[in-house]
Amino acid sequence: MNEPGDTSDEAEAPGEPGDADPGPTGEADRPETDAGGGSTGTAGPALSPSLVANMSGLLRNAGVPEDQVADAGRHGHLPLLVVENLVLPEPADHDLATVVEATGLSAELITRVWRSLGFVEPRPGDRIFTDVDIDLLRTIGGLLQMGVIDDELVLQMSRVLGSSLARIAAALVDAIEPSDEAVDGRAEGLLPQTLRDEGADAGGFAQVAPVLFPTLLEVMGFVWRRHVQAVARARITREHSGSDPDHMVVGFADLVGFTALSQQIGTHELAAVVERFETIAYDTVTEAGGRVVKMIGDEVMFAVGHERAAAEIALRLSETYRDDDELSDVRVGLASGPVLQREADLYGPVVNTASRIVGIAFPGTVVCAAPVREALAGDVDYSWKSIGSRNLKDIGRAQLYVLRRAADGERPRSSRQRAEARRAERREARVTEMEEQREKRPRRGRSAGRSR
């Protein structure tokens, strides 16, 4: 993840997300639909008359105005309108002043909580709060009065919940909304064949939503409890082992050539590439006992408590992407040391070092900072090659090493692999030579300054 203008020691600048232009997706670009509510274009596949009737009935029973139902039918959005009203069926009848009076909380705190959750800031007079919102805020107020929590904890947890659940919500709506793949049959969607045969994935989804959404809430609650248990167990294990709880090995894996690829393929093909990249990353990291901290476009950040586990993750990532027919190579950077852990994210010099290292690694290689190499110096399963001291932007010089499996040197390689290895060695030699020449070169202005 290099900043604009950062070209120091780069073999190839990692791609940044958002390079591909998916084209206009606004409402004006959606085609009109037929009178029955079925879409005739990119708004989605045509809905059968029975689905239209059922969804329209659900909306009317929920109290949705007839003009909204008709408008959704014309634009092919009936399924999403059903989902919107089933997820939050309570009417939004209360403004900020009413919530302040009902909960005893200040308008400032309510506004900050609402904003931390990722919602639009409530303006005076806007009726955006439901009875459920008031009950929740009243509960928070009671906990504050008892001293169980304080304002900062409320805001911190609001940020975590808001960002996490916003991603879950977006993924769910993406799965519900009809896509071009659903139209031409390239994607099957979330529903069984019987519901897909009714006419459209989204329409069928809207029909089963009254049963499905309560189930999803139960699943999210269960997964959350399992994660809490796993985090607590990991902390206890680390403390009992006597290891430093703040010590982590942080890695970044960057997909080579993503920027160029994103400009050459369509949005749906690009989505498939991203999905494949993320699937391999999550499977590889978690299988080896690590944790995916976050996905950053064409890059994955991961962490684990031990250097050996980190080495295995890094090498497996490199090997798996190399052998995958649909994706290009990755380059991986590793650094270890104390980190600040906050809201499931990691901060500190170790994170910055790992991020900078991946920017100078060659495709298909794993490059490590000296502390990682020192921790694994006696491990016979790995071999190391020094690439010298390199300048990492905003960090300084750092001794770096390429990590390989010890057996790699003994394996017969194809002529292509041998040629790639020779090119990589020549590139490394040129970079090292350039570094040495730059160090020997007198800095401009230094002699003149001393002669005064």
C-alpha cells in the first residue's frame, strides 16, 4: 500500500482498489419496467405475476403507501422494498427532541452515538427514530447511570458495531438485488431451485424474508458468541504460555497486477477475481491459526502470535496464488514486534514496516524484517537470502531477507521457473547496487554548508 509518489525500492507498485470504472449506476440509468412490476432490463429479471402480487400484498399489509408500491413496481425494486420494510417494520415517528425527553440522554450524546453507528446525523425535527431505537437508547442511558459503561466505551462499541454490521448488510443486499449474472443464468443466487424457478432470485428472497431474517439474527448472535469465546481463549493461552500478549507477527499480501487487470475486465469478472482472492486469503490464514485483520482492496492484512505460523501463512499464500489459474502471484511482507491492538485492528511501527516491505517485494516472494528471521534462525525447514539494507519510506533503513522453504533449492524447476529466478536475482542485484551507490554519493549541499 504505497502512498502517491512513493517509488522507493519498488519492483512494481501495488494496485489500489477502485481503479476500475464500473460506469454509471444511478437511478436514471435503470430501464423502465412493465406494468406488472417485472423488469425489462438491468434492474433485474422479470418477476412472475404471482410474485408481484404476493410482494405487493406484503407491502400493503405493512402499511406502505400505494404510491411507493407502484413506484417500486415500475422500477423493478419490489423485492428490496419488501426487505426494507420487513427488516425495520416499526414506523419512524420520533424526532431528536422526543428521544432526548424519553431517554434522558443529551442530544449531543445521541447524535454522536447515531453518527458512530454509521447513520445520517439526526437533524432537529426529522422523524427518523422508532420505538425500538428509543428502547435501545434508554437501556444505554440506564447502564451509563449505573456506571457499568461510560460515554467513550459506548462510542467505541458503536463504531465497531456500525462498521461491522454495515458490511454484513451490504453483502446481504448485494445477494438479494438482481444482477446481470442472475439474468443470464451465470449465477444461481442464494435460493433453492424451486424458488428460482418462480421467476427471480430477489422476488423469491423477498417471499421467504419473513422467515429468513429472524434466522439470520440468530446466526449472527451465535457467530458473535463463538468469536468472543475464541478471542478470550486465545488471550488466556498466550498469558499462560508466558509470551508477550502485545507481540504479533503482521503480514501483508498484495495481489500483483491488480490495477492493470481491473482496467481490462468487466465489473462482474472483477468481482469474481476479488471473491477468489479473498476466499484463498481467509482459508489460508485461518487454517494456519492466523487472523485476517482486514481486506484492503487487492491486499490482505493478517496477524498471528508466532513467527513460525506467520512463515507458514506467508509461504502458503505465495504458493497457493502461484498455482491458481485464475489469479496472479502475490508478494508478502512480514514484520514482528509489539503492536497496539484496538477494535480488532493493529497499529504501530511493526504494522507500518510490514506494509512498506510488501511494496518492495518481488512477485511471488516473501520478504521479512530481521526480527522474523532471527526468531526462525534455527528452524531447518526454512532458508534465507539477505537482500541487504533497504530504505523504507518514513521508517528508515531495515535489513531484509527473502524467506524460502529449505527444500525449494533441491526441487527440480522448469525452464520457466529457472528463468524467472534468474531475472529476480538480477533485479535484486541491481537494486542492491543502486542502494550502495546512493549511499556513497555525497549529499547535495553538505560540503558547502561546512565550508562556511
